[in-house]
Amino acid sequence: RPSFPSGHAIRAAAAAAAIGYALVRERIAPRRRVLPVALAVTAAVGVSRAYADAHWTTDVVGGWGLGAATAAACALWYERLRRDGARERRA
């Protein structure tokens, strides 16, 4: 078995959360629709990795955690870019 954490779970959680954050932040899609889809995609990828016996459950849960941390870092970076862009437009 591949080692801890699951790369698929990391990428699924990070992508779903970061894309979902941007969609909600820019008011492109409502949170009530984005959140269930992001959670379903992330869960489906993680469960499929454990079901296929490619990873232990702990590998998947660790991947979800690292993916969430990655998405949080992306959200912080996104907000900084928005703030700097607004500052440049005012100047």
C-alpha cells in the first residue's frame, strides 16, 4: 500500500474546497449548493481509495486534513490578492 497520506484525498479536498470558496466568495454560486457538492466529491474520492484497498482509512483522513489546510492557505492567498488589487484600483 502507498504511504500516508492519500494524495488523491489531498487533491480532492483542496480542489473542492478552494473552488467552492471562490464560487461562494464571488457570489457565483450559493453556499447551500456548493458545500454539499464539495463534500460529496471529497468523500467519494476518499471512500473510493479506502474501498479499492489503495489506502488505509487513516491515510484518507490525513489526506482530507492536509487538503483542508491547503485550501485554507489558498483562501488566505486569494483574499490577499483581492485586497492588493482593490488597493491598486484606489491608487
